[in-house]
Amino acid sequence: MKRGGVAALAVLLTGPAQADERRSGFDYMGPETQLMQTDDMANPGMLAVQAGMRLWQETAGDAERSCESCHGDAEKSMRGVAARYPAYDATAQSAVDVAGRVNLCRTRHQGAEPLPQEDADLLALVSLIGLQSRGLPVMPDPDPQMSQWRSRGADLFDRRMGQLNLSCAQCHDDNAGGHLGSAPIPQAHPTGYPIYRLEWQEMGSLQRRLRGCLSGVRSDPWPYGSDAYVAIEAYLMQRAAGMPMETPAVRP
Amino acid sequence: MWAGLVLASALTAGGALAQGLPEPLPALPGDPVRGRAIVEDRQTGLCLLCHSGPFPDVPFQGDLGPDLTGVGARLDPAELRLRMVDSRAINGDTIMPPYFSRDGLNRVGDRWTGETILDAQQIEDVIAFLATLTQEESE
Amino acid sequence: MTDALVNIPETATPGEIIEIKLLISHPMETGFRPRSDGSLVPRDIITSVRCLYGGETVLEVDLNPAISANPFLVFHLRADRSDEIALEWTDWGGVVHREARQITVA
Amino acid sequence: MTLTRRAAIAIGLGAPLVLLTRPALASPETMNAAIAEFTDGRSVQEGRITLDIPVLVENGNSVPMTVEVDSPMTPEDHVTEIAVFNERNPLPDVVRFRPSPALGLARFQTRIRLGDTQKITAIARLSDGTLWSAAMTVIVTAPACIES
């Protein structure tokens, strides 16, 4: 898609009113943490990218194929891909995020077992793929099937949950910019995943981050890989349409 | 259960919302010293994650809810109690968690199923403490 | 296999003070972190980092559990000759990992 | 990484950072003892060494720290060792650098863990045997959300 198309899609999906007020979580960080993200030699996420590059070239599964066997050079073939996800997979009749896509490739084309969610190798591959969209605008999948996923995600985002009875929206929409203790509440734009979170001291997915909030309000997180997460991911990426991708981002 | 009944009566009293729960919860009279400890503890009361107040020893207080400075002068114990038990009675969209209600909750984690955030005694202790915060400005 | 990012300039002018950066993929498990059953996760840290310039040790660093996961180190070196610059780090099991680069000084 | 590396704690919106560093906290006394061992009882002067850490850090798991000594780094006059100490982590030692004059510049940057708000002390030993120190207090904010 050409640049004009990107801008048009962004306006279509987000509406013009939000456009100026959206801020990445990056903007809420202190200068030291920002520098940790922007200096590739200081960003631990680049270690995951390096591991991902190695894994990209390694064969896996019965088919003895690597990612590279089919996709070639990741820097070319994966450019802009992560900015479109979650995307609709017609065969699975489901929206899948990038990690889900990697695992579909493994089972369909490599004859390999899917990697567990939050597996370091899976995060490494997703980080490598995500890096190929860094600086490109989020450009949600235009497949009409995605709208029901996004509306389910919106519903979940607005739903109060847990013993503390809070919805995602109550913090990240209504109180973004406020402080929970010392921590500024960001607007929940998932432009940098997988992220290196200082709290985790390792890479993690948006699903892991969502689970953190669910635990925080004293709810039971859905199991990893649940449709509920993919729906919220799809909704959040639509809200972030047009914002630049940052993978691998660093967050406190 | 008990809280739900009390809340229901508060909600229906006199057409307009009753603004308070005058009857103490079934507990010993509130102890402001214990109440302060609950308010200041980030894992028990959680209060100062969202509220600020006259607590010089607690770093990094939140700013999502009203400042608790002088809250004891602005609200009487009945009003404090209703806001603690279930602030949804005042504002259906509140971000104040329902500290003594299990009504209408969704997907509560197993660890907390059937539990309220604080128990009756803790609520009364917190109310007794908040009632002492009558100074309007913090020093 | 340990991932590490090593940044050593390929060229320098004589006497130039160059910047060297090292980022090592490692959890730096402190040995103080409890599991859910109360037992402690055993310590597993990088214990030391060494820089050698043409085989001569120019820097030794002792690391402790207070160093963050994925240890990051930035230091400087006066480049006065074309030679090999090597970084070696030793893990908890005593295994030495090594990354070396050639610098051309002219 | 493995799932077991994640602490199985789900406390709610608020939880302190200290899970990393729970068992035995060092004390100013243990830090002073470690410093005394490093200095071997010699007197320490303030100055010549600077310690650069953000005064307020977002997460104590990764705190950028730069330590620099004002030294020509010549064979005749150079830094032989820099030690950094903390007073409230479980162990008082943070890191030690032993440079040779070949470095040309005695400036080192790393990232450290701080389990709590505390004082950090850096001491440099020079080739003439003198000892120089700098100290600063770093405020560690408690993260609001900790997950299971």
C-alpha cells in the first residue's frame, strides 16, 4: 500500500479527533529509559533480534525448512508485516497476532511443534519481524473479518473486571497521564511489542502485558493464546493506526 | 451479603441517592491507628496508589482520586462509609474499587472470589482514621 | 550459545580514545529471588569481564548480583596501534566467552 | 526463558519492588565494612571521582550509572581500581573496575539494580595510593503494577 493509503486508512480507522492526542508509552518515560530504547547498542531487545536472526535461518521441524527457506531475507520480506497484525487468517478462520502467525508457519510449513507463548525463541522471532516495521506506521489489516475481532476487543477493553472492578479504559483512556503511585499511566498504544520491560528484565509480549493488568485488578487472566487477547490486540492496534512502530521498545 | 443489603437500602432511600451509610459495619469501633496503617500500606489498602494525602512518610502517592487532605472535614463517617463500601452508589462510573461489596463483579480471580477487598473491621478502622483528617492544608 | 552485542570501532586515528560497548544476554540471577515454594533460585551471574588489546589486559571488571540482567558495559580505550581488541566474560560455571574484533589505526 | 523465572505473586495494583532483593538487606554498616576492606583503613578524600545516576529512577531493576575519575591515565598517574558500593541491596558490592593506563580515559558506564532508595558510594584508588570518593542518594520508585 502506498503512503497516501496509509494515511487514509489511519484516518478511517481512528477518526481525526484522536489523531493529535495520541502518545506512545515512550513519551511517558524518563530520558534514560528512552535512550535505552533508541540506542541499539544499549537496547536489550536487540539481543532478542540477534537471536531471532539466527533462528530465522535455522531449519525446524520435519520439513527441514527455515523461515528463510520460504521468506528469504527478513529485512525485505518482513518489512511492514508486524504493522498490519493481528491479521485475519482465512484457513484458521481467526485473527492471529505475529506470534500466532509464526506458529501457524511452524505447523503448516515446517512440520514443527508450535512454540509456547513467551518462549524466548518465539519472542526472538517476533522481535526480528517487528524490527522490520520500526518507524513504519501501524496499518491495520483491512480484511472485513477483523471488525468483529476489534469490536470484541473494544468490549473487553471497556468491561470492568476483577475484585478491584476496573476496566482497561478506566485507567488507559479516562486516566491516561495520571499517576498510579509514581507510575504514569500510558494510553495503551501497543506500538513496541515485544518489549523489554525493566520490570520483567526480559522480553515479553503484549499478551503478557495484558495479563499483568488483569492480575493487577485481581482478575484471572485468560490462558495464553486466548482469542480474548488477540481481540484486544486487534482493537488496540486499530486505535494506534498511523503511529510509528517501535519494536523492540523498552518500558519501565 | 450484608453489604449488599445495606447498599441496596442506601440506593433506594428517599428517591435520590442516600449519601451515606450511618450504621457502622459489624465490627468493633474503628481504630484510627490501625486505619492509618491500612491506608498507608500499598498492599492492604491500596489507597495511596490513587490518592494523595497528608502522609509525609509515604513516597509516590497517586493522583487519580481526590486528595485525602481534609477529607474528614468534607465528609462525615456515614458518607465515608458509603464511599468505602461501594462508591458506585455515588457514581456508577467511579474508579474507586468497591471495598466491601461483591455485587456485580466480573471475572474475579480465584484467590479473591467471595472476598471483599477489606473486611468490616478494616473498613471501620479506615473510616475512623479518615475522620481525623480534618486539616484542610497539608504542611 | 550466548548472544552478545559488541560495538568496537573498526578504525581509529593514532591516539584516539574510542568507545567500546558490550551488551550480554544473561539473566543475572541474583541468588536472592524466592520461588513460589520459598526456596531460592540459585545464583547465576556473569562474574567478570575482561578487555584485551593485542593480548594485553587493559581492563578487568568484577560483576555482582547488583548488576542488571543483560549486563551493559561502556568504557574507553586509547587506540595507538592496529591490533585485536577482545572482550572476554566469565559465567557462573567458569566458562569464558570471547568476542574479538580487529581495529585498524592509521 | 522459562515460565518459572516469573515470581508467582499477584498482589494487586500495588506491590513493592523488593522481590529481587528480599532475604537479607545489607545495612550501612555492612557497606562501611566493605568499604573499610577496600580502603584498608587509609583515609579517603572527597573529589576527583564523579558518580552519575538519575536521582529518581523508574525501575530499580535497571539503573544507568556512570562513574568517572579525573585522571590523565598515564603510566605515572592513573586509576588502578574503582569500587562501587550500595547500602541496602543484599550485598554491599556493586561493581569493580580495574583499568590499565592504556584506556586513556577512566569513565565507565553500566546498569545496576537498586532494591530500594539508598546511598551509592564510589571510591577510586589512584596509582599514588590515594583514595577518592563520591556518594549520592538515589530514589527508587515503586512500580505500581506487578503481575503474576
